[in-house]
Amino acid sequence: MKRLATAPHRLYFFLGAVSVLILFFWWYLQLRHPQTMAVPLHALLMPLGVFPLFILGFTFTAGPKWLSVSAEDDYFLLHGGTYFCGLLLAMLAASLGLPALRSSGFALMLSAWLAVTWRWGHLIWRSTVADKKHAIAIFLAMCGGTCALAATLMWSGGWNVAWIIARQFAFFGFLLPVFLTVCHRMLPFFSGNVLKPYVVWRPYWLLASWLSGCLLLVLSGCMQWRLPEAITATLMSLSFIYTSWRWGLLRSMENRLLAMLHLSFAWLAIVFALQAAAALGMATGSASIHALALGFMGTMLVGFVSRVSYGHSGRPLQASNFLWCIYLGLHLAALLRILASLLSLDILITASATSWLVLLACWIAMMLPMYLKARADGQPG
């Protein structure tokens, strides 16, 4: 276990993987008792529990290299442990029906997130590199995460209006901007390393337009402005179709580990087509948010974390048949959940949740040993 203290990605990815397993098992048990399902809590606890620790693992591993600064300290042990304990406390308290203790869990998560946001901002301030745009975009998204957690804490304390604010910030003011910023920087970079010849295309106006769209979706969702939401979602869907083509979606099939990133990114066109349809009054249920959370973010998490874990554990950057099957299975499981919303079939919700739990358990069983063992190539880290 002492190896978890040797590098930020080891601890954050380890705790993130354990959180994923616990949260998906918790929701699987919730589905077995539909009369007492905590749906509003599920809508906040899953996004704020599944993704942030992985985001921190990547940010504090790759980020200092982007900024050409050193970040050799043990802050990640305190911050990661605090966030993880807060998450467990919130989930346990909710299961036991203890709202005050649940709020204490969210308060711990918020305090840890404030600390890591300040830490990341301090690294940006120390950096002297000319281009800090991606780093600053992630910092702003982390500020959005602070807003999401603060609103979640207020909702937990009894201010029901804060729920929609927390949900909108969690997805569109925090997680989606982080994912889009990382994709904008890393997908063309990874593609250029694998596909030859390849022209790297990642204009900053594209990232700016995506982040502006995210802000508009936060505002339109909180204020229930349906027409602006529909227009924004439509334009974003079209931009993602073009970007997938421009980044080489079809060519990426030459390399499975690269294809995993491109196939996940391709979900965004579907996500925002569904959101535009819902904003225009079509009966889509929760299809768009599950397409975003499971289809895009969930599968991208598996693809990205697998690649980073292989690279930083000194292993070949190759997706085994087992990992490839898990990854494709997650796409099918996401599709089941979307169909469940479109067709109003509860049995598909259970089938999807069961599939996600089983597939993620298999994936986590592959990943965890990498964080507890020395690098295969003998290098430090």
C-alpha cells in the first residue's frame, strides 16, 4: 500500500476505482428496492463520486508537465483521503437516513475540493510557460466543481432549489468542461503519435466555443430556458460530428487504445442531439444525461485511465482482448440505459446497471494491481 504515496495518479486512481465499485454496487442495491430509491441523491452522488478523483489523478500527473513546474509534495494523500472519506460518509449517512451526517460528508468533499482547486491555481501562478490555456480552463472547471459541491451541500441541508443548480454545475459547469479540455489537448496529441501521417488540429476557438456552450447550458438548465438550450445543444452536436471526423475517428480503428478515446468522444454528437430533442419537447426522459454520463464520460474514463495507467506503470500501450471486450460492453450497457429512458422500460435499467457493475468490476480488477506494484520497466513513479 505504501506505493500509493509515491505518485498522485496511484492514490487518486486507486481511490477512484474503489469509489466506482462502491457507488455502482450501492445503486444496484437501490434498484432492488424501487419504492425507496434515492433518485435525487443518485443524480448528484454518482457524477461527484465517480469522476473527480480520476480527474485529480490525471491533472496532478500531467498538469505539472504542461506547466513545467515541480509538484513534489504529499498534499494528494490528505486531499484524496478527505474527499474519499467524505464520499463514503455521505453515502453511508444517506443509506441510514441521517441527513445531518450526510451533509457532513458533502462538507468534507467540498473542503477537499477547495484545497485541490487552490493547489492547482497555485501551480498555474508559479508557471512561466507561455501557453496556460488548457490549465486555466481546467482551473475554471474546478471552480465549477466547487459550485456544484456547495450547491449539493445546500440541497442536503434542505434548500431543495439548489438541486438543479448542483446538477447543472456538476455536469455542464464542471465535468464536461474538464473532459472537453483534456480531449482538446490530448486526443490530437495521442492520434499524432500513432497515426502517420497526421495533422494535429486543435484550434483554441473550438475549445472556447465548447466551454461557452457549457456555460450557456448551465444557465439555460437552471433557468429552464428551453429554446436557448435546444439551439446550444444542436450547435454543439454538429461541432462534435465535425470534430470526430477531423480528428480521425475512422483511422483510429488501427489502434484499439486510441480507438477507445475516439469512440467515446463520438458519443457527444448523440448526447447533444438527445438534449436538443428534449429541450424542444420530445419525450426522451433522462436519455441525454445518461448518454453523457455513461456513453461519453463513463467509457472515456475507462479508455483514458487505462491508457494513463499502462503508460505510467511501464507497460505497453496496447489494449488486450479482455479490455477491448469490457470497453465495448460498456457501450452496449450505456445504450441499454438510454433505450430504457426512451422506451420507459424498467427492466432495461436493471439490465444496464447490472452490466455496468459486472464490467467495471472486471476492469477495476485489471487496474488496481498497477497502482500497488512497482513499474514494470523499473522506472520511478
